[in-house]
Amino acid sequence: MTLYAVELKITNTFSSYLLADSNEDAEQEMKRRAAQLAPDSVVFDASSYRMESCEHCGEEHFGPVCRKPAASVIRPSWERAQL
């Protein structure tokens, strides 16, 4: 078994017609309604990163082995946030 870091981005699309006094009012009303609507579409975008031993820096990290200095290693967003 190998350790993987997986990011799953879920995007929902909601559309509706409504009367409002301003653009801001329309957006706020749509946000309120979206909690009660079924989405028009749902898009799943998944990316997985395998824990690998790096040939360049000698350490283990998620993503492809780095060919550049370790500071430029591609990492999942949650891992980058911890750096």
C-alpha cells in the first residue's frame, strides 16, 4: 500500500431568475435559495498525489519527484497551507 494525498473539488451550478433592486441583492437572494435548490450540474475534479521518495532532495513528498530544488515541489493545497 502507498500513501496518497487526494484533493476533490466539487463545483455546483445553480441558476434561477429573480427580481431584485440591485446586483448585490440578487446575489444574496440566490445564495439563500441555493441552499434549497438541486444543482443544475455537479462537476467533480479529483487530483491524487502519491507519496514518493525524491531522487533530487532525498526526502519523501507528495507529487512527482522534484527535478528542481525542494522549495518548488508541487504539493496539494492543504499541504502547501501548512508550510
